[in-house]
Amino acid sequence: MDVTDLLQLAIYGVVLGSILTLGAIGVSLLFGILRFSNFAHGDIMTLGAYAAFAVVSTLHAPVWLALPVGMIAGALVSVAADQLVYRRLRRTQPVILLISSFGMALIIRSLVQLVWGPQDRSFVKGIDMPMHFGDLMVSPQQLWILGGTIVIVIAVHLFLTRTRMGKAMRAMSDNMDLARVTGIDAEKVIVWTWALGGALAAAAGVFLALDTRLTPMMGWSALLPIFAAAILGGFGKPYGAIVGGMIIGVASEMSTAVLPPAYKPATAFAVMVIMLVVKPNGLLGARR
Amino acid sequence: MSEHLLDMQSLIGGYGGNDILKGASLTVAQNEIVVIVGPNGAGKSTLMKSAFGLVKIRQGAVIFQGEDITNMRPDLVVRRGMSFVPQEKNVFPSMTVQENLEMGAYLRKDGGAAQQMERIFEIFPRLKERRKQAAGSMSGGERQMVAMGRALMLDPKLILLDEPTAGLSPLFIEQTFERIVEINKLGIGVLMVEQNAKQALEIAHRGYVLAMGRNRFEDTGAGLLANREIAEMFLGG
């Protein structure tokens, strides 16, 4: 294990971190506004990936063109889940909302299996030759993932800081009661938050499928590291989710230098647990 | 149709469970500063919040500019020209001063927000200096300015202030009262609950003394200050 190998792992880590970041921003935004840990988030990722896959396989469109379709699907299903199920449960105990999102996760996963079957699928057929940079290797897909994530994160940042709706989301996340007495239409902002979170999850799903493969379980297995990333950054802080995603991604991949790869999720959790002990509100979390 | 800006008539209600208000009434005329004082637990804040749809009113009516707004949702009350500044947590801490003010104009569709912000910067020059600073990193007195500025963004007819000087240093208390007078001079009615009753009554046109959810006394600010009985009971001698 030399420096080149570690750098190579760091690159893989940044790629994984990109995927986790996109997932974690959505989880964090939703938690910030609704105080709701959405366990169906991973399966929205899966659904978005399969929706994009449908476009690629039937229309033979390139993946970058299918990505927006997947994101729209993720947004629509998220909003529908909220309007049909979560909205009615919002005034009940948080645990009921949590369990209902478990149920929603199962429903979405089952639908994906029903439509596309349980077998693995892949965006890219055959093997793409990786590009060499000195001794380091990067596949074209990984470059797409990195570039796509950078573009999406910048777009989210501009949305949150420059638009009326984006600012209203931050205001709701800061102080829901004050937002209401200020005249912000909370329900409308909540719908937009679900749409944004769902779209970002779908993008994360497409990128995850691009890096690995499509399986009905792919999003569910990614959910726990995504929560770890969101918690690490400070739950409810979308900017923290970016930092958290990157740290968890890089730490998970780097850990394979000394541990068997099966321990990657364990590494993510170890980082999260240490964080919770040292700084319980997360890296960017404020005092409560 | 009454000539009052705000007319609260024999309100009975609370936050569910026991009633806190037991028949309290209050009016605010156009352009008036009205202060509610009284001992702890008298229902001062509750009475004020009931104008804003934050309290469940079982009996009685809240009339604002001739319209019955009893138990109306806060975001609908705001649209009608009434703003509320809560006592605590009254800013969006992670957002800048300017963004806080922009949120105050969230409902505004006429494009007058930028102009209104300039007007607010005239009242609170400090906010202009600090417009890019996160509201959460400011002192209590500055946060109170941000909160009042936010509430003024819609150019309301009436502003409700819940203990605007709570926890402030004496210097800031004085400044805050000066600003309230200035706001009132713009033609905005002010209804506030205050612990610093003496100072508040000095700037008030009228005041109400509340006890046990009912009206106890009602007079001009000067009249209440001159009243021996009230001074002994509620104003700390």
C-alpha cells in the first residue's frame, strides 16, 4: 500500500462522497423543515435511477439526458408520498411518521421490482476503459458523477440563496413558527422541499447506478451512510451535508486500505458515532 | 362598523385546556400606541396573541379594520396589515439581516420591498451597516431591531410587540422605546406587552392593566402612571 494506492482510494472516496452528498442534502433539508427522518429516501434514489434507466433502455438516450427525467420522477413520487400519506400524519407522533416512511420505502421498492424485475441491470454495457492520469485511474462515469454533483450542488446553493422559495425554505428550517407569523405559506414550501429532496435523491440514485449497478436494493443499502453523512454535517443543515457526505465517502473508501471492504458501512458509522460523542450537533450544527 | 383599528371584545379562550382570557377587551385606534401591563400570568401576551390567531378564542370577537378575524390563521392576518414580533426566537438566525427583512416582505407582490427596506434602514441605520451579517450572531438589542424591521416590511397598519425590551441592557431599552415612537410616527398603530411598564406607559397613548385574564384598569398612559393604586400594585411603587 503506497501513496498512489491511497490517492486512488481517495478518488473513489470523493466519487462515493458525491453520491452520499446528493442524498444527504435532501435528507437534511427535509429534517430541517419537518423534523422528519425519511426512511423512504433511499428508495426514491432507486426509483429515480430506474426511471432514468427506462429512458436510456427504451429511447437509447444518453444518461445525461435521462438524468433530468429521473429527477422529475423522484420529485413527483416524493410529493405524492407526502400529499397522500405524510401530510395526513404530520400532526401525529414523530414515530408514526417514521414507520409510515418505512412502509413507503417498501411500497416504492416493491413497485420497482414489479416493473423492472429483481435482477441487476446496468446503464453501460460492456467495459469502459478507465482513463489514466499517471498511475491513477478514473473511469468516464466517475468524471460524470463528479461533474454532475458539482453542477447540482452549485444549483442548489443558488436556489437556496437567490430565490424567494429557496430563502423561504431556509427560513422555515431556521424557525417554523416565525415563518408562519411572517406570512410564509408553510404547506407550499413543504411541497417544494419534497420536490427538491426527491430530485436530489434521484440524481444520487442515477450516479450510484452509474458507478455500480441498478438493483432494487441499491438505495436502501445507501440510506444508512447517507444518514450518517447528514448527521455528521449537522442534521437539518444542507451545507453540512456536503461536508458530511465527503468525509463519510472518503473515510469509507480509505478504510479499505486496512480493513476488508465489507467494513465500509461500519467505518461510516464509526465516524458518525465519534462525531456524536465529540460534537453532538454535527460539524455545522448550531446549539439548540 | 367601529372606528377602531383593532377591537377585541370580551375574549374568552386559551391554548386548549383552561381558559387564560376570561372576558378581556381592548381597542387600538388608528395611529395609537397601546400598552398592556399587569402581573405575571395575567394573560397579557395571550391577549395580544389572540389578535393574531395564535390563541383559541371560544367566545368574543376580534375585529380588525371592520373585519371579523377571530381565530383566523396568522398568515391570513398578516395579509390584512397586522404584524407580530414574538418575544423570543424572533429572527431567522442563519440568515443575514437583509434576508430576514426580505422574508418579512414574502407576501409582497408589488415590488415595493426594496423601497420599504430603505425606509427601515432609515429607522435602524445599524441594520444597514450589518445587512450581510447573520442575524443569529447579533446582540439581543440588534436582533430586536431585525425582528421589528422584518415586521415592518409589509408596511402594516398595526404592529404587535411582545415584550420588545425583555433581556436588553438599559441603553438598548431606551433606544428600543425611541424606535417604537418613531415607527408610530409613520402612521403605524402599536400594541405591546411590556415588563418595563413605567417606561412603556410614558410613550403610550393608552394602557390597559390586566389581571387574571380580565381588564382591571384602562386609562391614558399618563393617567395610569399617575394612579397611586396601580403604581403600588403593578409598577413596583
